[in-house]
Amino acid sequence: MPVRAGLTSYLVLSHLAVTLLALGLASHTDPLGIGIAGLLAVTTAVLLARVLTRPMRGLAHGAKRWVEGDFAHAIEPEGPREMRALATDMNLAAAEIRGLLDTLSSERSRLADLLGSMAEGVLGIDGNGRVLVANERVRQLLALPRYPIVGTDLSDLVYDDQVRRVLAKGTGDGCLEHGGRLLGIQAADLSEEEGFVAIVSDVTETERTEQMRRDFIANASHQLRSPLTSIRGYLLAIVDGAAQTEDERGRCLATALEQVGLLQRRVDKLLELSRLQAQEAPENPCDVLLGGLAERACEHIRPQAEAREVQLVVRAPAEPITVCADADLILEAIHNMLDNAIRHSPDGGTVTVSVEREECGARVAIADSGPGFGGGETDLLWKRFYSGQRHGAAGLGLAITQEIVRAHGGRVWAESNPEGGALFGFHLPCG
């Protein structure tokens, strides 16, 4: 039968027993009274110990379980009324703490999901330089280790002092080159304590697109200014009367029309180059015969070669070589290199086109009989406008060829023959 008395009742009973014992001892004349008083005092003490010790043990055990994180454990209310009330209050407090912890865990889970789904990297650092928060994206962008990094010192994760400073200050309008990527970083100090949070974005493609835009504007202004100036000059000669005879006006109109055609071709090449730079792979790949494309390119450009009395020679292997490629683009790449070779060859020279199989693919090589080039020019030959300036061309053909080959997963190359002439070509993986 549970005990329902309050703690005060047990204290009063104990006080009464002790008083009786004291009175019996004081009388010294009644051994029976002394015995009864002593027995009553001992019985009361034992009963009081039982009543108080068990619920105290229950409270201590419950508190220990809560310290270990088991807030689902409930203390059984027992003992005096005051201790039962204490156990009830402690259970209510544990339930409230458990609810708060569940809410906190849910919020942390939602925050982790939010950070994990972000395209930007998030890195939070406290005043002691330790990581407070980091999502998977920032781990990828900064090439951080795979082991848990929260609580780790930033200097143990990022060894470069400059990178750590940029993380704390941000890149502003610029970007940070790190791990082969261009990173834009926005940083802000934590409001109530030392430390900072950095938002890291991969701006490689954005910067590439912006650079393409700047290049296109520069290319357009560079390539379009000369023919536009020429067209304006000839038309002004007609309007102002400087071209007085019908023949002079006819020559001015013919030259202006020729410059319009040149202008149109340059605009087309600039647009094509920009399109190829934005293209990561060929749009219409299929199995094509590389030797057949070389022969077709030679047929297309043969009138230009015959006008210079340049002989075209095609050397293709007996066994067909097949590549997976966009036939029109590869045809244009070969055509551009043939055009370059014919323009640099002397009248009566020879241009040789060779198609060969290699261990990991195939290659096309075009040899001319021109003056060749210096060793320091090799990397410049594929740049815009470099070689075309001396020969009246736009200087975009080899740049376009390079972009076509890049989109097919290949590479271009150029060699100068010490005995005269130059050798241009490209490698392609076989289909």
C-alpha cells in the first residue's frame, strides 16, 4: 500500500520518538519506558530511511539517465508528497527538454538539407579559426578532405595563406583561381562574435562566357573597321563628286561591293567562332571516313589552288579510317588548313594532305612548300588574327579549326620543316 503522508508527518513522528526516548533516559527509573522509546525511535528511523531513500534513488537514477541523453525515461513518483511532486515536475521538465531537442534536431536536419541542395558552397568559421559549418559543395570547390571537418582548424584544411585571407574578405568583383576553377567568394563577419561566413560560387563558365563576349566585341571591332572604312571612303567619293567619270564611279561601286562581301564573310566567321567556343561536343556526330573528307575538301578548294598553280596531293591509307564526328565540321577544319597552306605556298608549289592511322586514333596532316615559321610562333599560329594579317585574310581559319577539333576531343599541332614549308594537322580519336 503506497504511503500518502507528507514529508512533514514523517519528520513530526521522528521528532516525537526522539522526545520520548529522551524523557525515558531522563527518568532512569523505568526500563520498560526506555526500551519502548528506543524501539519507537529505531522503528521510526528505519521507516523514514525506507520512505526517503527509495525515491531519492529513483530521482538520482532518472537524473543520470537524462545526463546520458535518455529524456524518454520517466521517474516513478513515490515517497512523501513533496518528493512525488518533485518527481512530477522533473518529468515535465524532461518532456519539455525532449521536445526542444526534437525541434532543434529537426531544424538542424532542415538546415543540412538546405545547405546540401545549394549550388554555392557555404563555409562558417568561428573566432578561433575553427569550422562551424560546411556543406558538400564547398568541400568540392575548395578540394577539402573527406573526413568530418566541422570543428577542424581552417589552417589544417587550407594551407595557402592567400586563400584563407580571400575566404575571410571575399573576392569583390574579381575571382580566385583555385584547383583549375575560377571562384567568386562573398564573405561577411558574424554579427555577435568573431569569425566569418563565406559563400563560394563556381564562376568558371560565367567568366568564360563573359570573356567570349569581350573577345567577340574586340574581334568584331578589329575585323569590321577596315572594310567599313573602305566602303565609306568609296561611297563618299561618289557622293562628293571625287569620282567624276562613269568608269571611276563604277570602280568605286565595284570595290565597295567587294568590301561588303569581305565584311559579310568576316561577320560569318566571327559568329561561327563564337558558336564553336560555346559548343562542348559536336551536335551531329556519326561514323565518317576521314580519307573521304580530305578528298572532298581538296575538290572544294581546287579552283583556288589552280589559280595559284599549286598542286594538291592526297595520301590516304588503303584501309579506310573511320571517326565519329560531325562531317561538315571536320570538312571545314580540313578546308581551313588547306586554305592556309595554299596562301603560304609559292606559285607552282605543292600542298600534300596525309591521312594516317595512329595507335589511339587518326591524324590529318597538311604540308605546304612555303617559308615555314619560327619556333616561337607555334603557340601563336592558332590565335585569332595572328597569321592572316600579312596575307589579306581574316586570320580566323586556324582558330576555327582549333575549336572544331577541341569539340571532337582532339588536338591541333604545327611543325616547321627546316628544309622549307610548314606542317599543320590535328589528331582525332577513332570511332
